[in-house]
Amino acid sequence: MRINNQTYYDIVTPYGYGGPLIEECSESGREELVQAFHDAFRDYCEQGNIVSEFIRFQPVIDNASDFENCYEVVYIRNTVGTNLRAYDDPVQKEFSKSTRKNIRKALEAGVEYRVTANPEDIKEFQGIYYATMRRNNADTYYYFDEDYFSKLLSHFGGNMVLVEALYEGKVIGMGLNFVYDRIIHTHLSGTLEEFHHLSPAYILQYALVVWGKENGIDLIHDGGGRTNSLDDNLYLFKKQFGKNTGFKFHIGRKIWNQEIYDELCRAAEEEPEADFFPAYRTKKMRDYKKV
């Protein structure tokens, strides 16, 4: 974005969760450390012509609570997890009764699963994922290109876990997940519509729990729904695998240069207090969603 022959930027958390994290600090020193971070990052933004920042904080580690005096922190929605550490049998304790029944019927019908740590190829996953997105009329935000998947594999392949549901030798569902610090983060998944009667999505989650329990994983974090509602269909689906385990997802907003922010809003003919943040990108986001 250019104003007065000067280029300005805004920054945002990459797809998923993130935000600043305090790793080692005494409780008494946290406030001072956050203030020091704020001052140093303010200088960085000033030097880099960064106008605003949007953060998706990590629900599991709750880093939002440390930065409430640094950012405008807003609760958005609940997320779901499956606690493997707390239960000898997390399937029995965390999965709903109907979910366990669906899994049992699928396994009896001959559905199998395969879990691959550090996969060398995810081409087949891409095909199933794209088919699922088309079937669900997914927003363009969720359509990741070839380069995205290529870089996932090259940069994070060592932390990937690929789960497959199979029927009569055919892959009918796949899930792509990341493992860090004894936590599995589910990322993307897809299933073939003609095999939905065999509950492949349930088998993918079951397989991940079994593998995770066998490999010393403490938690599977599945994220939340597509909306902020507790009646969101995706959220309710995920809740079937985590009856007892949930987290709070917060975002953070910060205007680092109020003067330029207001100028950009005027240029975009948007009110600075618009619901979308940053407000000057409201029209561009509306146009993007129409693509």
C-alpha cells in the first residue's frame, strides 16, 4: 500500500495459530518482559513501515493472556482437543458414544487405516483434499496451491504425520497433521464422498489417537469450527472426539501507526472502526471472497 509515495505494510499470523510466546521468565518479570517486547517491536514496525498487526493466538498454550496489555485481545471461539495423557483409553473417555459406534461399524465393515510419520509424498492427499473443498463449496481461503504443499513437505516434512483410511485397498480418506512437543495439531483432511457410509473421517481421528497414544503424544488439538457459534457443524463434529477437552481461541489487533492507518482508511473509504481488521482492507476481503 502506498501513501505519499511511501510503501506501508500490515502483518498477520500465517494460516493456523501463532503469536509471541514467553518461554522462560519468572512470574514477577513477565509484565516487564512484555513491555520490553512491545517497545522493541514498536520500533521494528516503525522502521519497517508496518501499520497494523493481526494475531491468531495459540489456544493450547494460551499465549494471549500474557499480551492483553500489548494488544487488543478478543475471544473468538472455542476449540477442541483429545487428551491422550490423562486417560489410559482416550477413545472411551473422550469420544462420544455414537462416535465409538460409527468407528466400530466401520472397522467391522473392513475399513483399515495407515499412519505414516515423515511422509515423502503427499500428492494423493492433495487430490482428496481438493475434491473435498469442491464438494463443500469451500471459501477460496482454504484452497492451497501446489507451491504451498511443496513447501509444507520440504520445510516441515520431519514433523508431519499422514493418516489414511482404506477400504479394499483404496484410500478413501486422508489427514495431514503436525507433531511438535508431544502435541499433534490437525491441519487438513479430506474424504471421498462415495464412501461416507463407511465413516472415513471418524477412522482418521481414531487412527491418530491410537498412533498418538502408542507414541507418547499428550494431546491432539483439532481447532474449532468455521464460525464462532457453539452450534457450528464443524465444531460439533470435532467435539465428538473431545468431550472433556477444550480451549479458548483469541485474536489480537494492534495499530502501530495510527496516523497512516487513518489515512489508509480514508483512501479506501472505510471507517477506522469497521468490524474487519485492518479496516482499510475490508473491500479487498469482500472482493477476495467473491473469487
